[in-house]
Amino acid sequence: MVMYTRQIGKSQRVVTGQGPAVHRVHLIGPHPILNHFLARLNFLSIVRSCLGSQNKGILDHAQTLSVFIQNIILSPAPLYRIAEWAHPIDPSALELTAQEKRSLNDDRVARSLDALAGRRAGTLFFQLALRSIKQFELDTRRIHHDTTSLTFSGRYKDSKDTPRITRGLSKDHRPDLKQLVFGLNVTADGAVPISHDIYNGNRTDDTVHRGNVDQLRQILHRTDFIYVADSKLATRKNLAHVAQYGGRFVTLLPRTRIEDRRFRKSLREGASVRWRKILEIENSRRKSGPPVVYSVTSDGPSESVEGYRIIWIKSSKKKELDALARISSLEKAEAELFDLNTRLSLRRVRSGSTIQKKAQDILAKHKCRRFLNVRLASQTNVQTKRLRPGRPRKGDPVKTIKTKVYHLEVSRNKEELGAEARTDGIFPLVTNLEQKKASKKEVLLIYKYQPYVEKRHALFKSELEVAPVYIKKPKRAVGLIHAVYLGMVLDALIERTVRMNMAKGGIEAIRILPEGRATKTPTTARILETFSDICWYEFERGGEIVTFPIELSPLQTQLLKLLEMETSAYS
């Protein structure tokens, strides 16, 4: 479990030379920062307008969700531990009274999650999206979309309402678990989430884009934004729907399209293609390694069958990865065929047709049919068996037994492997952006931002720990996903604010990593961790109370400035 907030707040009775005393530690931590950004989002007011206002003597949904989101960001844990987590934190740090804090428990959080998944929450995310765009001046000219699967450990037989928890194509490679599909839209300046949706677990990606684009048009109040998504967007209906009202798109043309198949076939047959370098990027993983080079060609099909522009890209890094992936598949297929051959020698598989089917299944599984030559050979073993018991004698009757033994002869098809290598590193982008408004290099740079959506998904499942989900009630599980999404929004806004102000102030790096190491790209987790041990102290003896105020370090003061906060937030 990730633990950014150190739970050290407590009261302790001590004995001094002047009599008994009480020493109190009031844990503040990074909560003022989180409350500051929630206030900028007008979170409490928006949630109350959608889910209802405060009930007498009990936390309302807005306050409960505010605290729960802070728990998700700082120290994700099971719901039953929420009161334990909040116990050492000063109530003022959570913007609660002592009575309100005492009423915080797992049941209270569960009821708020149910409300968050209910019909009354319909406009909550819409209002928060509008507020974040306006308050933080988000650039909405380009939106990146991607989906992921969220797995559930349980049967969920009563999950019948949409979104329905069921089995589907698992992106977590867990076909044994049921799931929901989570779709996310982020901006291109800081990858800030502005909207999301939760779909049935068996929903396919190609069916979500039209509804998602319509939702974005309502939120952004514009139709001319650039919509970027993976290859599932590249269907005739999806692309036409985006372009229908003047929308723009950039996506990857899938291998199943005829344009891709024809160009790759010509490359395999040895067609001469001229590549021109348009972009060179430093190797991010190995600084001493070669740079990543991107090239383009005009020798491939320039338009899709719908008339959209195609840009053929070749990446040196992808070329290397494609070759490694093919070698890995070959080695796995060869290992399984060797194992099958071993069982043939033991005569556990006797039928020739059965053997051929098993071999073809292995080749299909690893997509190596064109690259491996597999021949089923056989030989006949002759064995003589005496028909009379006892000591052998000359002239005894005998029976000749002939047994057919199979074995596989496996070899690599060097011609096909060489032909396939000529297609390594190539991927086509399809767009309706005109050449005058967006060059090939600009289109490539637009698509290269797509992995940042995947990083938000990685944050969703790692540090925020939303999956796998163990909550029993389907509706409550959906509410949990909505709450973690809100935590993701807050996380992204904090990260974006710091990085943006670092660029404005000409600050190349700040020392917030362990051992005082510097980083050019500070994350919210490390920023908040810098404030995790902030406390103020109180000493009471004989009716006299002495307080020790908070003293911020130079790094903490610098971070508050980058967060656009006053140091008085910790006074």
C-alpha cells in the first residue's frame, strides 16, 4: 500500500518537574494543498447542488467525498479503514469539526459512493469539467481518449444494470475475472482528465467513440477540437461522425485495413521505398543509447478509401521492438513444438491428423505460420514377437509387428522472415487535418502524446489502487470508480500547476526525490510527500498552553509558490 501521509498525530501525557502535562501533536500533512485545489474546483458547492446539502449532525456527501478523495490520493486503503486513517489528522486540516470527523466511517463513505453512482449525480461530472476548464484555463483544442479494463474479484450475479460487471476482452490479461470498461478523455496540456465513462465489461472500443465525441461537444461547447484515439476509432462510421460537424481526428490505421495490407505486401515483395527523416528524439530510457528516429515516405497510399489523409511513419525504436517481438514469438513456438515432439516419441499422441492440428494450433497461437516450416515425418519400426512361450528354439512361429512413429521437423523460413523484417517499425496515421494546417511532423507529434492517457490509466491502477475491486455491491463499485476518477483529476491538476509554473519561472528541476535528488518532472505523489510530516505542537501544563507553530522548509515554501498558494495556508 502506498503511504504518503505519515500518521503521527497523537496526544501524550508526560510528567515534568513542575507537574503533569499533555503534549499534543496536530497532524496537518498535505491536506491544505488538496483542500486548496478542491476549493478552486468549487467541489463542495457542486456536489451539494447535485447530491443534496448537509444533514444535521452528519457529514453530507460533499464533505465525505472530499475526505475520501484525499484518502485515495494520500493513502488508498479499504473502506473499513477510513476512520483509522483519519483519526490522527487534525479536524481543521480536513476542514471538519471534531463532531463531523467522529461521524466519518465506512458506512458513511459507502452511502456517498451509492449517491455518486445514482441518477442525481448525472450533472456533477459535467459541472466539474466546466469548472476545471475555466478555473485552470485548460487547452481543449485537442483531446486524447483511451479505454482500459477494471477487474473485479467476485461473481456479481446481481449486476444487471448498466454498466454491467461481466466478462469481456481483458486488457489486464485476466480473462478469469469479470470487468468494467473505463473510458477517459484528457487534455493535451498536462493530460488533465476532463470526462470519463464506465461501460459494460463486454463493450468493445470501436462502439464507444461516437457517444464519447457527442459528450465532449457538450462539455467543450465546440466541435472543431482534434480527437485522438487508438486504431479502434478508424472505422468508416466513427471517422464520419467525428468529421460531421467540422471535427478533426488523428488515429492509427489498423492492420486489418486494405490500405495497410497492400502497402505491407509491396514491402515484403521488395518494393523500393524512400524514407525521409522528420524527427529525432533523445533516447529516454538509455541516454547513452542511439536516438529514436522517425521517418516518412510518400510511396504508400496517400488516402484511405474514405478519402482521408494517410501518413506513413517509420520508427527506429518500433523497428527494434517489432524484431524482438517476432524473435520472442518464434522461440516460444519452437519450444512448444519441441515439447510436442517429445510427447510424440513417447507415443502419447498417435494420430497423424491430431498431431498436425496441435502443431497448427501452436503456430496460430504465436502467429508464426509464415515463419516456421513444420513437416510431419514418420518411420516404421519393425519388431518380431515369438508366439510360443518358453525357451526359444529354431523354427518357432513368430509374428512381425510394424509400428509407425511420428516426429516433427521444424525449420525457420528465412525468406518470409526477411520479407517481414522489411515492414518493421512502420505504422500509418490517418487524419482529416489538411497538409497546410498540419505537416506530417505535427501530426506525428500529436499522436505521440497518446501514451500520456495510458499513464493516467497506470496511475488509476497503481498509486490510486482502484483495481482489482473487492466491493460486493455493483452500484457501490461503480461509485468507487467515479471517486477514484475525481482523485485522478485532482492529482493531474496539482502536477500540471507545478510543472507549468516551473516552466514559467525557468526552473529546470527541483529536489523532491529521495536523498535530495532532483527531477525535471515532479509528480503529485512526490510533491505531497514533501508535506507529509507537517504538524503543529501544543504543550499544556497547569492551565497554561504553549503552541509551537509550523516552520516550513525552503523546499516546501518553493513548492507552495509553484502551487500558487500562500504560506499562510500552513500558518
